[in-house]
Amino acid sequence: EMIHAYLFVTRNNKDHDAHGPEFHSHMRRINGKTGSNITVYHTFHDEVNVYRQHWWKCNGPCQHRPPLYGVVKRAVNRAPSPHDYWWTKHEKLCGGTFEKIKEPDGYKDRRKRKRKEEEKADVSATSSKQKTITGFFSKNDDKASPGKSVKEHFDALGRGDVLGQCCGDSCHGEE
């Protein structure tokens, strides 16, 4: 799992099922330097399966074929899609679509509750008396530039300093 985490952080590799060439190179490197015996195989299948609580089943012919019978089980709520390495083969040989058949108890309720809490937070943030920057530069704001939009106001201020560019020959005492 540490190699998967490393690849996620350094390469944004989100496929924790993949044990491709990059995974193997790190596995060999670590084994060589430490004398450990990291492999791509493990024996704790039951422990891993406990976390696979999001299930999808294909409605095509593969639902009648062993060993998986068209069922995809995942620990994350991500439906089978073209991002899966086997998707193209499935499209060609089966052509069915996947429907969600199982998820953790209370999963929908948690999602609804979280969405309501986010909406509540958005409403309270916008209804507070805190001003946004656009409120300081309205078209009728005499303190900014009367009759000008925010963009026009800032455009009128000039281009400002550009990092890395010299302001002319007199910049460094050269004349």
C-alpha cells in the first residue's frame, strides 16, 4: 500500500489496483535496498473484500459468466467506466451497462445530510455582512472610478510592475 500511496502523491496515480511497470520498479528498488520481500500478491483477501461495499452489476451477457458474473465490487463509489483497463474489452465482448446494486448502509442518507450542511454553510456565508471585493468597485461607487467597471478601473491604473523586467537604463544607476 505504501507504493500505491507514493505513486498517488508523486504521479497522481489513483488506480490502487494497478501493479504496472512503475509499481514493479519501486517494488524491486525497495526490495534491493532493504532486503524485504514486497510482492504484488497478498493473502488477506477477506480483509480487503470487507471494504468493497459499492457493487455494480452488468445487465449484459457477462452477468451469466463465471467467475465474476458481471459484478464489480469497489471500496470507493466509482462506477465502472472507460477509466478501467478492462473497459474496452468489456464493451466489445459484452456491451452491457452497469447498474449499482449495493452500497453501505446509510450511504445515501449521509450524502444527503452532507449536501444539506454544505448548502446551509453557503447560505450563511452569503448572508453574512462580510463584503466581497466586487462590492468595493460597483458602477455607482464614487470612491472607485465613477461609471467604470472593476476591469476598467484596474485597466486605468496601468500595467504595474512586471517581475523580471528592468524599468529602463536608469534602473540600476546606468545612464
